Amino acid sequence: MHYRAVFISDLHLGTPGCQADALLDFLKSHSSDQLYLVGDIVDGWQLRRKWHWPQAHNDVVQKILRRVRKGCNVVYIPGNHDEFARDFVDHHFGGVQVLEEATHTMLDGRRLWLIHGDYFDPVVKYAKWLAYVGDSLYELTLRINRHFNRIRARMGLPYWSLSAFLKGKVKKALNFVADFEKAVAHEANKRGYQGVVCGHIHRAEIRMIDGIIYCNDGDWVESRSALVEHVDGRLELIFWDQVVDFVPAIEQPVGQTTTRPAPVPVAMPVTSQVAQPTL
């Protein structure tokens, strides 16, 4: 598949939780004119605690640089886990442009504001020590989840996210997500954009918030998701291990969470044949 643009974030290269092999498969089979890396590409927080950098993580970096050599415009917007890269904003590395934020113009002329989103997270902004604690607990949850899903795989059961389950059971976590999404959309509207693309909270979604297209491209730790703009201008979320057709945001009431079907294991990603109205 070839797209006008692909948006990915929260790869967390340098951690055991990074799904590098799946990401490599995705990059090999999904080319684009534009590739936006929307923060937390390399996990500097984890690397400072313990070095973890297998060959697959090198391969991801090489694959991205190869995209540049083939004519793809690659933009890198650092997040909080790779905040060290913010010292190099407005520089190019191997053809990859590093920016604090970016603008993507869709085929129909609508402008999307591209940011990682950590500036709208009060914990990261005002209590960074608590963010470090939360990151360690999240890594522990992922470690437990990997062992749990190995057992599920042997039983022929699909992947199940413990962290997503826990977040869904905690009302404060759900309120945080809702507040985060509204704050990001509100700021995009103030700046004169028609939409926003972010990451940070590891929750992939496309929906309308007060007339603004809110897009979160998810992560490559658990959901293995990417946001794409098709050559005809449609926005879609792609989950690597399943086919998901999202109800177009313009038809979805504000505040309603999009549901997705149970995971359908496939050998390779397949493209939906269901026509979707353009966002």
C-alpha cells in the first residue's frame, strides 16, 4: 500500500516492549510520500536505566533512513521520552528533519497540527518525578503482560492488553484521557487548524471534538497502530494485526468512544474493502 502520509509515534526503541519486528513489517509494506514520527521514537528514559538495543531496533532506524533516500519526506517531532532530541530542533540528520511541531496539509486543503502531546500532560509538565515512577510501573505491567500473552498464544487466544484493561477500570485514567483529548483539540482550534495528530497516551483514535478532527496514532508497544492518509484524502487508523474500520469521526457523537471488533489474526495486513466516507 502507498499513502500520501503515514503518522507513527511511541515506538519506544530501546525498550523490551517495542514491537520492532511488527513495525519493520509495516514499514516494508506501507510506503508513503510523507512519514511523520510523532514523538517517543527512542526511549531515553529507559536507556538511561538499562541499555537495551537489539538488532531489530537498528533495522528500524536503517529502514527509516532508507525511506529518506528513496524520496520520502521524513519529519521527526520529539516527545518526552526522547526530549534530548529537542536540542536539535530545526536540524537535519540523514535527511530527517527535526521539528518541535509540524503542519500537514491534507488533500482537500485542511491543515493538521502535529505534536507529540506531552505538553498537555500535567504529570509530565508539573510532576516529572511522578511520570518517571509511572513509566517504571508501566514497564513492569508490560513485562507481566508479555509472559501472560505467551500463555494465551499457546492456547490459541488473541493478544490482550493488561495495561489497557487497568486503564479502563480506573475512572481517573479515563477522565485524564478525555481531558487530554479536549485540551489538544481546543489548542488546535485556537491556532486555526482543522485537526490535530498526536501520540503520548497510547490510545489510538479518530473522532471529532468541537469541530476539530482529533487523531491519535497509538503506539508500537501494544496497539501496533498507525494513522494514514490515503491517496484520495481519507484518514484511517491501521492496526497491524487486525482489520479495523472506524466509524468516520464526522458521523460520531462527541464523547462517544469508537469500538473495535475482536482481534482477527492474519498472516499479513489486509486492506478493507468497505468504502468509507472521506474525513
